[in-house]
Amino acid sequence: MHQLIEAAASELSNRDALTFQEWASGLSVSQFLKRENRLRAHFWTQASMRTWFLMSSDRSVLSSCETFRLKSEIGGGERGTSYSVASVFTEKKLRGKGYATEMMNQLVVELKRRDPSAQAVILFSDVGPGLYERSGFVAIPAWDRTISVPHTSESHNWATGLKRADLLKGIPTVSAFPGEFSVHVSPGQIDWRVERQNIYAEELGDAKPEYCGAQTPSGLAYWVANRKALKVTYFKASAPRDAEGLILMMCQHASRAGLDKIVIWETPEFTYWDRLTHTVARSPRPDSLPMICPLATQVKPEFWRAVPNALWV
């Protein structure tokens, strides 16, 4: 068996030079390294992230990943910790040898050893469920709700735009989605997504909407620009009127930023999509597939139903 270690900060730049080939998303090598350093310096990352290497006997890296420590809740009452896995990477010359699976198996055991009260490990797979199913992860069905952006200046008076300063102040507080098992969304994690958006705006000239969110009397949404789409990271509305107000605000700012569509990850508490004025198309989501490996006996995969986009890393 190979050894799983927690990587030191001094070891990350060499790994970044390799992972560039997978996750640059249009950035040059220097821009990608700058992105990684900037995101690691973010206050949310500093508090929650660890990088892991699976090492061979000759101390070479076979596979790597990151984990982020999150707050979670079982049954609406028992609060605890869960971990999100991201950036699973094996060099092409080392693929097909089971190293990523071995790393994930050891990682689940190590997280449980370090944190016996941990409730679950989650991730978002872009390679289908098979790789992670071998390590005990279960896929959760995922759907997108997509709105084509109308080029309109229509105004309204029941939604208020939110800027990054509002989020950094923690106003309004971002609460957990209801459900049998929920992973909490923090203002820091949403701000990390805004920081990531801003990096692409500065380096590649991508869109940077004026506002990063909106609220109504009983609704709240946050979003980021992602190439030609407005990706909604958090969307919560208890009534169609609140949803309409949030969507209209999104349409206005997406249009101003030159974005073509709005993408919202569907969550199960919304039962009124067909009653909205806007046409909201529904389609299965093949990538960023939510997967969960329960650690606490009370957590069942089917209990994790509400998965907001803000949890993606």
C-alpha cells in the first residue's frame, strides 16, 4: 500500500504546473499559477482547505486531491462536519493503475480517523460516478434549470441587489437548506466563488456583473459569471413571487454583462417552477455530479437532496 500524506505548502507549486493541463480553463501557465495562489490565499480556503498526496515508496506523487472542511447537519438538529473533495488528479502516464481509487480509499479512512464525528464526504464528479463508486460514494441525481436571458431593462421594486461587501459582512446570513441531511453554505464559500470569477474577469476579460446577489422579503440568491452563463450559486425562495423577483434581477444583470443564459441547480423544495412567468427549461446535469460517502450511520445517500451550486469547489 502506498502512503497518503498531507502536502506542505512548499510542495504545491510543482503540482500546479502539472494540474494546469486539466484545469486551466483558458488561462496560460503563469495565469493559472497566479489563480491557484490567489485562491489559496482566500480567507475561506485558509481556514478549510488541505491538499493530499498519494506517495510511492520512492517519494514520488502518484495522485493528489484537496479537501475542504464544511459544516453539516443531520435531521435538522445534529450539527457536525463534512468534507468536500476537489481537484482529484493523476498524471496521464500514471492513469489506469488504480492510484486515484487507492487515494480516495485512504482519504476516507484518514478523514474519519482525524475527525471521528465527521458526518460525510462529498464531491462533484466530472468523470461520471464509476471512479468514486469504488470508494463508497453514491451519486445523487442532478438537474439544471436554465433560463435564456431576455435583453430587457424591465424594472421591479421587490428585489434588492447585493454586492460583495454585503456578503463579506455576512448580511444576510446564508442558512442551510432544509432536509434530512444538509451541508451548510457559508458566506466565505460564496465569496470564494466571486473571487474566482474576478480572477477570470481580470486575466481574460470575462464578464463581471455589477451585483453578486439579490434578496426579496423571503428569497435570496447569489451568482457568479462563468464564461457566457450566469451560474447561480445559491437560490432560495419560498413563493413564486420571490422567485420571479430574483430571476428578473438575474436577467437584468446577466443582460448587462453580455451573458446568454442563467443556470440554476435544481433543489427539491421548489415545487412551483411551472407557475413562473419565465420559461425555465429542465435538463439532467451530466457533469458536476454530486456524490456522497456517508461516515455517520444516521446519514443515508438519499437524505442529501438539496445540493446548491455554492458547495462546488
